[in-house]
Amino acid sequence: GSGTKQAETQASGTKTQQPAAEATSGQAAEGESYELVFAHIADENNSWHKAALKFKEIAEADSDGRIQVSIYPNNSLGSESEVLEMIQTGTCDITITADSLSTWAPDIGFMGTPYMIADYDHLEKVVNSEVGETIEKEIREKAGMRCLTWLARGPRYLTSTKRVTTPADLSDVVIRVPDVPMYVKTWEGFGAKPVPMALSEVFTSVQQGTINAQENPLALIKSNGFAEVFPYCMETEHVRGWIYVVIGENKYQSLPDDLKQVVDKAAAEMQTYEREIFYQDEKQLRADLEAAGMEFVPVEKEQFEALTEDVVSLLTDSQRELYDKAVALK
């Protein structure tokens, strides 16, 4: 935002007035190394983790080792919400996140609106438009995190212990959703009973009969072993979204300018790399899940789409404005 730019200009203005001070801090920073703690919820086979490794490789090489990246996949430092809180307190630096940020930055809650994004070309347009800029500014100003880059997400599918083809089939479905208001509203609108809970609790909750469905992209369906407890995967593709790689703004600003550039470049290359493996991954994931015994079930998408008006009507004015702008780019 312009505020940050002003701050940077002021800072560089001060530096030019005090060249001596700049030289000393420059020398101190020269030998100093910075650890970046990068935690995320995906497992080691996920394209996000492979992308994180690529980020590490480039950032460490381009900084001649002055940046050290420690990666913690698979919820090993905590759930997504816990990691976001750790970034705010400075005990973690980077993660991959989106909807969970709506706790701090409510406007981005519209990102999970069902059937808003038509396909990947449309997605790209939305993220690179004023809509994307507004979201990134909101995340920086309200959550204190800077979006380094974004990654496409596979569409979300419903998995269940029973076959579902229309919203009418959802009347006795208790579905786990992320702790995000938009997801709760969506599944209530579709006729199911949504229960927010941590992803790590889903497997045992199905075995205990507390829930009988969940929804996620194929990568997370596979990495959580859901084919073992859910025989059916419904081709709802109800949300096509994207996710941000964020760094704590304070941490980012604490880096010398040359290392900020290293981090920015590593993030851009990470995005390009992830995109290449992402599409191959989606095809492979479906094949793997089918091989594990999961049946893919076509659904009456129009019937689900018809119910999204209720969800859209619940958007706040500022969310609705972003939603309308996004839809207009179809």
C-alpha cells in the first residue's frame, strides 16, 4: 500500500542524509544471517511442499546462505490458525493460507463463495486484477502479513460415506468444514449440517460416526488418507480458489533490501515451479484416489449453483463488491 511505500521512502530518505550510519548497518547486515521458519499444512508429496522446497533452494542459493529456510510441513508446528498466530507473534515467518485469514481480514471471506470462479484462466484474471490487489492490501493492513505470491488450488470436492448427486441428498449429511463462516453458510445453504473442526480430527470423527462427509481439494483428500473412510467423491467442484504464500510483514521489513529482493524472486520462481507440477498432480491424484477405491460421482451442478444466491446475499457490502468484480471478469 502507499503507506508502506511512504515508510520505505522515508526510510531511504533518512539513509541518504546519514551515509555513515548506512554504511555501518550495511556491514552489520552483510555477515548476518536470517532464519525463515516456513510451516504449512500439506504433506511432503503435495505440490505446495515441493514449492516450499524450491523457495528454500533459491533463497538460500541467491543469498549465499545469509537466508536459511526451515520448512515444517504436515501441521508439524500446529494447525493453520495456530501458525497464523505464530507469525503474528514472530515465532514463525511464512505459511500458505487463504480463507483462515478472514478471522483478521473479514473482506477476504468472499474468496470461498461457491461457483464464483469458472476456470483457471478466470482465476488468473481475478488474482491479477484490482480484486487481488485489494485482498493483498487487506491482509497486509489487518493481519500484518505480506503476500509473497499465490498458488492455484485444485477445486474442492465433497467426499462422503454416502453417494450424493443433488442437494436433496444432503439432508442427513454432517459435514466437517474449515472454521470459516463462508463454508458454514455454503453447506447450510446446500442443505447439510456443517461442523467446523480441525482437518487433523476428520479421520477419527468419521470412524466414530460424528461426521459423515468433508470437502477439500484432491491433494488434501489424498494426503489425509480419506479414501479409507469415504467411499465416494462427488464432483461438485464447488469452490475454485487460490491460496497465498505469506510472510510476517515485520519479519519482511527486518530484512536488508537486498535480501527482500532475494525473497521476492524466490517466491516468484516458486510460483512458476508449482504451477508446472500442479496440473500433472491433479490428474495423478484422481487416478490415485480411484486406485485406492474411491468412486467419483457426477452431480447435478446446476442444482448446487442455484442455491448459491443465498450465500451471495449474506456477503457484506464490501465483500459483495469484490465478488461482483470477480464474477465480471468471467
